[in-house]
Amino acid sequence: MPLETDRGQGGAHHRHAVEHALPAAVSMRALADRVGVTPMALYRHVADKAALLDGMVGRLLSGLLPAEAAGGQAWYQRLDALAHACRKLTQRHPWAAHLFFSRPAVTPDAVRAVDIVYLALVEAGVPESEVPRLERLISTFVIGFAASEASGRFAPGSMDPRGRRGQLPDGELPGHRKVGPWLDLPVDLTAEFEADLADIRRLVEAAARRAG
């Protein structure tokens, strides 16, 4: 039975697999040992490791879907809601962003999440030929931001920005020198995420205007 249709024991195996090991390190035998069953028992739920991870992506993305049709919401509000839901999910489960980056959206729930973006872009007036490209751009930004935040890439590290610049001779970092006063300020990632979403809205609107 395909695992995305099995919400019981198979779904529990999914969650256990990803929450306790990086996707690249998961093997069916190791997972079976961890949950106390035989590998053959797992294969009654999933065909192989790829199906296991794809099913987990589907289960995660199903949590991002609106409970019911978002009637009355503008296209950009639906995109924003999906982006915020993705960020909140990866804040709770940092491993989720890396899983999203490593697997295609192939299960029914994953495809439904992508369809929300497609319909929003069409409603915005984006030419249908441009919709898949813009969806990839938007989803790459949202997942990339979430992955960077969850993995600590945006963290200041053990040295403040001014101290890091001081490790190199004067004149070595002309770009850093120009924006130095802003680099020394604390970063509000929530405000930055909101500003980025506003930029995406303007980008989508520009694509729609070009079509007109």
C-alpha cells in the first residue's frame, strides 16, 4: 500500500524515521531496527527509502494546506499564508526544510500545496507559461530562508560583524565597509521575511504587467 494513503502505522514510521535521522542517513534496515520491526514489515507500507521520504514530505506539506477553501483572500494573501506556515513548521522541526529541499513534490498532498501557488499566480495575471518558473523561484526562496534560519546560517556566530571585518586588512572588504553601519545592527528575521514576501509580491505583479 502506498504510504501516503496509510495514516496509521506507516505514518508513524515516517515520522520516526525523519525525526531521528537525517534523510541521507536513513536506511530501511536501520529504521526497522529503530522501531523494532523487520525490514519486510516496513516494505508492507513503503516500497523503498525514496517512497518513505516522499511520503514524509507529503505528510508535512499536508499540514500547510488551508483547512478549507480560502474564499475571499487575495492571491498574495494565500501565498503569504503558505509561506508563513512553512516557516513555522521548520521552526518547530528544523529537519523539515532540508527534507523539502532534497525531495520532489510528488505525493497528493505535496502536489496540492504546489497547486495553491499555481492558482495564486494565475489569478495574479502571470502568463501560464511563466507560472512553473515563478513557483520554483518562490518555493526556493521560502524553503531556503526557512532552512537557513533553522540551520543557524543567519546566526551572528561567535564574533560580532565588526570583529570579523577587523580580521582582514583595511580596504580588503569595500562592500562590507559601505554597508557596515547596517551590518552592525541586530537582525529582525521576522521583519526581513515580511519584507522579502512584499518583494515577491512586487515581482509577481511585474511579471503580470509584462504580460499585459
